[in-house]
Amino acid sequence: EIHINMQNTNTRGKQETAQLKENIQAQLNRLVTQLQDLEETKADLDADEYAELKQETIAQLKEFQESLKKTMAGNMTLVDELGSIQLAIQAAVSEAFKTPEVIQMFAKKQPEQLRRRLADLRMNTKLGKIPHDVAHQQAVEVLLALKKLGEPLTAEEASFLSQNMTASLSAFERVETDMGSGATQAVLSVAGNQIKGATRQ
């Protein structure tokens, strides 16, 4: 009887974790979509209005980040389950990743979809369907996302990534999933200052 109860408890715990993960993923999707909508309407906004809306969304992401940190505190099961979402939020907050779709694929641990996007970027660049600089930036994001997910890169991909790392990408590469570490907080603080500086320009 005790054994059965323990099984029920474990099952309930897994269901609660799955529900929590789903809710957190939905909230991240909403904020990432908000960022995407903002970028798509950037041409219709004046510089100050765009900067203000961008800062508001980043502030919401930071609040979400703090909430997630408290939820995960001391719970290794949640750290394992939500680690990629945690890193995806950091990537968005620090603006290491600027492509909403890449942030979402990274959060959901979807290496196959990331690989597919990389292939599409190469094809669309050759066909002239996407500007070279945009494809270049997204390719770097995709490769770093794959690396952070533990996926192997070819020698050519690793070389391309190392040659095209920006300051924010390099900082994000060093971030671990433990948000409580001082190193992580320092990196995020620097990233936050970079964002503030950029929006003032």
C-alpha cells in the first residue's frame, strides 16, 4: 500500500512538473512573440517609442527570470527540466539571441529544428531570399544554441562560430544554468548595462 502511494505521489509530481513547464513555456512564448512583433513594427515607430517598448519587454523578461529563479531554487528536478528555458530567457534578456524562433527552439531543446533552420538559412542566402547580414547573424545564434544544447559542431561550424562571436554572445556562452552563481549574475548585470546603453543611442 505504501509502495502504491509512493508511486501515486511520484506520478502526481511528474504531472505537476509537466504542467509547470508548459505554463512557463507559454509565458516565454508570449514574451518572445512580443519581441518579434516589436521588431516587425520597428519601421513604424520613432526611436524613443521603440526604445521604451523594448525596455518594457526586457523588464518583463527580467521579472519572469527572477520568478523562475525562485521557483527552481533548490529543486534539482526543475533545474534539469527547465534549464534550457532558463538559458533561453538569459539569451533574450542579454540580447545574445535576437531571433525569436531561435530562442523558442533553444528553450524547447529542439536541435533538429535548429539544424533545419541552419540549412534553410544557407539555401535562402544562396537564392537571395534573405539579406546576407541577417542570415549571418542568425547562423551564429543557431550554432551557439546547438553548442549550448551539447550538440556536436563540425570543425567548419566551430571555426565560423568562434570568428563571429560578439561580446554578448561570448558572455552568454559562459553562462551556466545555475542562476544563483555569482558569475551568472555578473554576466547578466553587464548585459543589462549594454542594453541600457544601446537604447540610449
